[in-house]
Amino acid sequence: MNAETLSQLAPSHLAYVPFVSVANMMRLVHHIGIERFLTDLAAHIEEDFKRWPEFDKTPRVASHVPGGVIELMPTADDRLYGFKYVNGHPKNTRTGHQTVTAFGVLSEVSTGYPVLLTEMTVLTALRTAATSALVGKYLAPKGAEVMAMIGNGAQCEFQAMAFRALCGINRLRLYDIDPSATLKAKRNLEVQGFEITTCSSAQDAVEGAQVITTCTADKQYATILTDNMVGRGQHINAIGGDCPGKTELHRDILLRADIFVEYPEQTRIEGEIQQLADDHPVTELWQVMRGEAEGRRNEAQLTLFDSVGFATEDFSALRYVRNLVQNTDFAENLDMLADPDDPRDLFGMLQRSAG
Ligand SMILES: NC(=O)c1ccc[n+]([C@@H]2O[C@H](COP(=O)([O-])OP(=O)(O)OC[C@H]3O[C@@H](n4cnc5c(N)ncnc54)[C@H](O)[C@@H]3O)[C@@H](O)[C@H]2O)c1
């Protein structure tokens, strides 16, 4: 192949898509600082919740497979389209795999061309925590200082960091059925300056906590919290019930709580409220954030964020990361899009590449 043919075959700028690897995502988070990253990310998530009607929305597309689920989470506004690929396999940790892994794409609506491809395993943990703490700002009781954290796996420390950054909570009560998970979380969080109490049961963990985060993984109707364990005035941040047949709370708690959700059409399929009638009243968070619905009304109210994770939160995270990495070395260019000189001569480009 002569030099002229070679240069004709070299990718043009249109062929390249910025890619953020896991190593670069971690470098980026440290560069910004984890608490500031969580706070700024939460601001992007809130901004997008506040312009909810502008988004194209659908419940995520879930493929239920033995032992887990693989999901695609798309959404778009009139300028950008985003989607995330994510799995949930509760038994994965036994074989050294993560329960949740993810990657995502952001594209320009006008051309359909991707403008970002990024790891989203770390980013999902950050966005889930940022969303929980953002919701905590609206729903947690005033002056909350103590959070119970039931389930001390991969998401646990991210939740703790976000609740401190956004809600000022620095005291944690940890419980996991696997004591080694609790020890791991204690070790990681003590270094970050948290005051930690390890607990012998979920019942023990919720003692004196104003916020209860449930963050367990088990593909079944589990009962992490029963009605007698939850008092008036607490806020429950329920993360782990996010799939049909996979819940964490006893139904009686749901009947007593004021329930807040991301997107009812998805939460009724996947969240704790799959245990309730289809018309059970829930409040949509975007309306609370816009001041169109009430959040916490009084000190006695039991509030529940029935979190399942919605596509706009990933869209916000993609948008945030794209702004951060543009024209920096946190992204590398991938030769991902075929770009023939004549857009209709795709075959000619392939033929010439044979040399
Ligand atoms: N709502 C969201 O947006 C969102 C986002 C990410 C993950 N999740 C869900 O959050 C959950 C946790 O994810 P992860 O990545 O931390 O999983 P993980 O497997 O790393 O950790 C889960 C932990 O729960 C513990 N556990 C299981 N059953 C328990 C029980 N009965 N009592 C106490 N602890 C128990 C396990 O021992 C483990 O340490 C998963 O169910 C996942 O699907 C939700």
C-alpha cells in the first residue's frame, strides 16, 4: 500500500469518539475530589429532574437471565441522547465478579454520532449515591446526624460519602450478613473520617438512626426491614429493591410511608411498590424538586425513597463527565466510527483497505 492510500485510509476527526477508561475515571474523580464530584454530579441530576418534561422517557429494557438481569437505559432531550448498559447479578461476588457493572454512551441528537463512550461501573455508584443524597436533602429529617447502612457491598461507601457531602451525616451504623463486608466498609470509611459503629443485626443498626439506607443484593423478596423496626420521622433510602421479584422492605412499611419515586412507570415494575396495587399513591421527585409537590411535611412523617435508578440520572452523569473531559487527557480517542471520504462509499473504503 503506498503512502497516499495509507493517508486516505487514516481516520478523520469524525471517526474518533472520546473514551473514558476505568483508570481515567478514577483519576478524574481524584482530580476533582470525591465529595465535590458527588456534589457537582448531584447538581446536574437535580437540574435534569427539574426539566423532566423535556426528556423522552421509557421504563428500562430488562432481559431477565438466570441469576440476574441485563438492562439498557435510554433517554434523550432535544440535543443529546444517552444510554447505559448495566447488569445486576447478586451472586457474582462469589466468583470474583461485581454485582453491578456498566458502561454508557452519549450522542448528539442532530447527527446520531456518539460524543462520549465511558466506563460507568464507578460512575453508577457515584450517580446512585448522588441521587440518594440529593433526595435526602428534600426528605431526611432536619438535623439528621446518623445513618444506618444495611448492606456493605460495592455501593455502601459511595452512599456514605454522598450523604456527608450533601446532608452533613458523619455517623454511620453498619450491618451486613457477611461480617467481612462490614469490616471492609469500616476500614474504608474510617480513613475518610467517619464515626463508625458496627452492628450485629439490621434491628441493631437502625437504633437511633434518622436515615436508613438499605443496599443489599439478593434476587428474592427479602425482608431487610420489618414494620416494627421503623419509627416515625425516619427517612428510608431503599436502593437494593430494583428488579421484579427483588425487594427489601416488608409491605406494611410501604402502607405507612409516604413514597417518593423517580419514574412511576418503571418503579411500579421494579421497586418496593411492586408489592402494592398499581394505583397506590406515590409522589414523583421531579415535582418535589420543582416545588410542585411537597417533600417532608413534618417531623413525624415516615418518608421512603423507593430508588431503582432512572435513565435521566445516567444522562446527567454522562453530560457532567463529557463537560469535564473535553479537550483533556482524561479521555482517549477511539477510532470507532467508519468515516469514508464519500459518505456513501463505505464499501469502497473497505475495498481500498485490502491494499
Ligand atoms: N437503585 C439504584 O439506582 C441502584 C444502583 C446500583 C445498585 N443497586 C442495587 O443495590 C444493591 C447493592 O449493590 P452492590 O453493588 O453494593 O452489591 P454487592 O453485592 O457488592 O453488595 C451487596 C451486599 O448486601 C449484603 N446482603 C445480602 N443480603 C443481605 C441481608 N439480608 N442483610 C444484610 N446484608 C445483606 C451482601 O452480603 C453484600 O455485602 C444491589 O441490589 C443492586 O442491584 C441499585
